Amino acid sequence: MNIIRNPTSGHTLRSVEIPPNSRILFISGQTATDDKGFTPPDADTQADIVYAKVVQTLKDAGMDVTDVVKTNLYMTNPADIGAIVKAGKKYFGNHAQAGTLVYVSGLAKPEVLLELEAVAAKKA
């Protein structure tokens, strides 16, 4: 089990320690762009798709959201934070992890409003 250090009252922690001999999974930045190049125009739909992709990637690796130790979230519009909070609660529940949120002027495509990376660790 990952060791929580310096818990806070929110959904992120200042640090999480990964025990020795753990499997570590690095999930690349996920966007809501599909295989045909389509990206939904609204933040709510994008956030839902992005979190669903992360959860599916975890499942494919034999892990789940409780194994997530760190997330990095990149957003283009601070007003879209509600979409992130909603999707985060839906897919991660009350699971807290170390996290970083960065507002950027743009991502890979102009219509991409957010991108989520994650690191997960599970005791082998």
C-alpha cells in the first residue's frame, strides 16, 4: 500500500511514498480527442472522457484509482475547474493523490481544453 504523507483536507496530498518493489505505471497526458480527431467542444464532456481514459488505462494494467499516487492536470481556462471537480469525483471518488494543476495558454490542439497525466503504483 502507498504511504500517504502530509495529508490535506482536499483531494490532493503534498506527497505519497511508493513502497519498494512496487509496479509503477506512468500514464501519458490524456485528452478527449478520439481516434478520428474529433474533440468535444465543452469542458464537461472533455473532463469525463479524459478521466474515463485514465481509469481504463489503470484497469488494463491491473490497477484501479486507489493506486493513483500523482496527477498533473493542464487546463486552458480557469472557469472550467467545475468540470474537473465533477469528473474527478465521478471517477476517483474520495481517493486523494499528490497533484498539480497548471493553467496554460494552449495544448496540442486549440479545441483541447484539458489534459490529464497520472502515475500509479501498486505493491507487486
